[in-house]
Amino acid sequence: MLVPMRVTPKNWTPDAPITLKNGTKTTISALAQQRDLVLHFFYTRCNGSCPVTTHNLKKIARMMPGKFEKNAMILSISLDPERDTTADLKEFASRNSLPQWWQVARCDRQALDSLLDSIGFNAEPYDSKTKAIVHASEVIFGSQKTGRWRMANPQWSEPHVVKELFEITFDGVQYRNPRRPGVTLDRNRRSRA
């Protein structure tokens, strides 16, 4: 099961060596230097939250035309490195009709556990009583340029809310509170407009 993320220090970037679905070896931090990232943890064999989360992330990405094609990427990382091969990752991408900018990856168990620990997640492969895969569907998203990393649950949150969180995090967009006209939030500062 995934548990909530603890607060991360400014300019923190999650990192682990990963293998992309095409066999290319890289690191999460190398990808984060090139683009804003959404980290999506999943099971290729999941028939519960993973398909819903994947569908909702696709919907959110469509609400942000051009953003993911140019400046951001969704990086889906397998929670089952012992079973998932690059062929399984390719099949997952094909089955879900994922666009080219959406990367699917795996890493070895030690690197995965270290990555999950660094963001405060604990992923158990399955429920020991029922043997079913059970996990939360939070995604971690952030930007090297803003130095911010946050968490949201695209399975249960309204897509437009997650989209706005992505924009605020990736672009440092000023948020105007409709309930308090004249008050904006710009990164860590409050100001009067």
C-alpha cells in the first residue's frame, strides 16, 4: 500500500536508475533536468486503481495541450520489478495507448525501495490475506525550475483541480483565490494584487 508523502526540502529531486520501455538506461534526475515530471507508480497487472489513474492522467494531459509534448512528461514506474520486463512495459503502454512523451520504466527492487522511501511511500506487492494487489494511486509531480514537488490523487480528485496543481507546480503560476479577491499566492509569498 502507498502511504502519504512527507514534506520534501526545496530543490529536492527524486532519483533512481531506471530502464525505459525501449531499453534505454537513465535516471529520474536526468529526466527531471530536461522536463517537468509526473511520477506515476503502477502495476502492469493491476485491474483496480492503475487503469483508472492512467485514464485520468491522460484526461488531465489533454486539458493541458502542448504542455506535455514540449515541457513535461509522465513517467510511469513499475512497482513489480521482479516480474515486469521491458516487453511488459511496452505492452502496458500499447494497451493504454500512451503518447510518445509518456515514458514507462522499471528499476531494480533495491533502487525502487530507496526511491519509495525517499518520497515517503511504502509499496507492498499485494495484500497478504487476499493476495490481491492493493495500493493507493497518488502521483508525485514537480519541477527542477520551481524546486517544488507535490502529491495528488488523480483517481479521486477532480481532473481540473489536478491540472491546476500541475500548472502551479510546474510554472510557478500565481493562484488567484476566488473567495478572497485581491489576494494571490505566488510560490511561498502572499501578496495583494
